[in-house]
Amino acid sequence: MKLYLLVLAAAIAPPAMAQEKKADPLVKRGRYVVSIAGCNDCHTPAFGMKNGEVPESQWLTGDGLGWNGPWGTTYASNLRIYMQGLTEDEWVKKAKTLTARPPMPWFNVRKMSTTDLRAMYRYIRTLRPVGKPAPAYLPPDQTP
């Protein structure tokens, strides 16, 4: 009986495996884009101080280290939480019209291809939404 079940399972397995969802190639592309675009530089705590040697499980969780200048104080957002509130199309639309305070290079994000923006979104969405939101922006007249 056990042999019969093993043979039956083996006969059924190939069609079931063929129906499995194939890995989305844009996820791999998104990881690459996030890596080369410098997203981790600000959006991953201590990324620069650790020469980029931060586990992927900690990538894009935002940072409490503020950037202070004439514009006030800004904080790198937790992109893993942020992306949960957007659809892919909403992200692309937002990215293509993005403006932000320093040091965010919003002008570079605007220039990204729609495919790369979709890839970023899909990759970030594969990461669990961990951590907490970044501190709120502080105007120039407020001390962090």
C-alpha cells in the first residue's frame, strides 16, 4: 500500500510543480536596484558605518538618525512599512512625481524607469514590514 501511494504521489507531483508560481524576476531586479541606487545608505540603520555589511533582514527599516539643515530635520522612512500602504501603481505614480526634503535624492527616483520602480516595489514588499515608522519631520525652528 505504501509503495502504491509513493508511485501515485510521484505521478501527481510533476503537474502540481508545473503549476507552482514561478519566481517574479522583478523581485531580483528590485533587490539589485535598491542596492545600487543607495537606498540602504539612508534607509538602513548603520549601513555606511558597517561598510554595507548589514543583514538583509534589517534593510530599509528606516533610521532615527536625523539629517539637519536649513530645511529642518528629516529622517529616512521605513520603506518596508511605507510600501504596505501603497499599491504598485500608486508607488509608481508617487515616485514619478516625488519631491522631498534633503538629503533624499528625489530627482533621481523620478528618473528611474517604470520597470525599475515596479521592481523596487515588488522587492520591498517581499520583505516583512518590521520596525517602526521614522520620527516625524521637524521644522527649522525645532531642535531634534
